[in-house]
Amino acid sequence: MNDLMKTLRQRCFAAAAIAAFALNAHAAIGSASAADVTLDGAPADAFAYQDGWNPHAGPMGDTSGFGTAFDAFGTGDFTLLAKYEDSGFPDTSPLTFTFAQAPGGTSGTWSVTNTGSDIITLDLVFAIHAGNQGGAWLFDDQVINPGATETLPGTWQILWTVGNNGSNPAFSNLTLFERDRVTTPVPEPGTYTMLLAGLVVTGVAMRRRNRAH
């Protein structure tokens, strides 16, 4: 009986140790926030994090990790825009993207360029998978003007933690999603001239009216 009790106690202690290790090794959000990804010098408008989520999964990506976190910023469903692979991004004309990692794989840079002729406005989600966790950053109503000189530079970093030492996991993959895309023609130069002339005429009329009173 004593041997049986001893064996049961040993098994209980072993199970408890395994459970404690699993708990300690579990990922945590750490200090991750919307400020961890920037575009054109501005931080993201919102951030969502999910343990065990891979936004890269499936042929059209997986948006379940940010659930309803971005609902307040627009309507409709997010759709896949691009998946970053070892060879880079596929052709997503007129939008093109770059992505680079710093040594260690926990930070880097990215950029967006509009190669078309129209202004593009959209809800853009930048979603990273690292350490079996996923983080998504929303850029709400992001305006991307056409032209190579209008390239929007960005930065990214992974600040959630994994393991007993609370280290930041290295980048695994990147997925971009979009919603509510709107294209607007660039106004012709003559439009600005007419607008300015109209403002001048309006200003003169208001001054005359004020003098009359």
C-alpha cells in the first residue's frame, strides 16, 4: 500500500510539474501595443493579439485572431491582400510592399507604394506570426497617394513574450489584409486653379459686403 501511495504521489508531482512548465512556457502579450508597428511615421490605430493564431494559415489567410477588435473602425469583412514569402510579395498592383528583418528577427522595416494613378484609401491590417502567436495592427482609413516618391515607410517589432525567460519570439511570417478600399482620381491641376480663383472671388465679395454694412 505504501509503495502504491508513493507511486501515486510521484505521478501527481510529475503531472503538476508538467502543468507548471506548460503554464510558464505559455506566451504572454508582454508590452506589445499598437505602437509596435508604424507607417509613414504614425503608429497603428489598433492592435489585436491571439495565442495559437497564425494569420498566414489557409489559402486566404486567417482573420479570426483579431475577431471583432477592429469593428469600431469600419464595416465589412477583411480579405487577403498579400502573403509575404521568402521570395517577397506577390504582385498586388497597384499596391506594392517591401519587408525586411533586422538581425534576430524581432524587428525590421516595411513600406507601401501605390504604383497606380489614383489615390487609394483602405483599412490595412499588418499581421505577424511569431512563436505560435499572432499580432495584428490596423491602419484605419490609410491614404496611399500614387507615385514612387509617395512611398510610405514603416517599422515593426515583436514585443510579446514566450518561454520561461520571457524572450520575444522571432518572425515567422507576415500577412496583409484589407477592407473598405476606395480609389479617388487625383484632381487635375486646373481644378486647383479654379478652386483658388473661387476662393479669391468669395473673399472679395465678403469684404465688399462687410464694407457695405
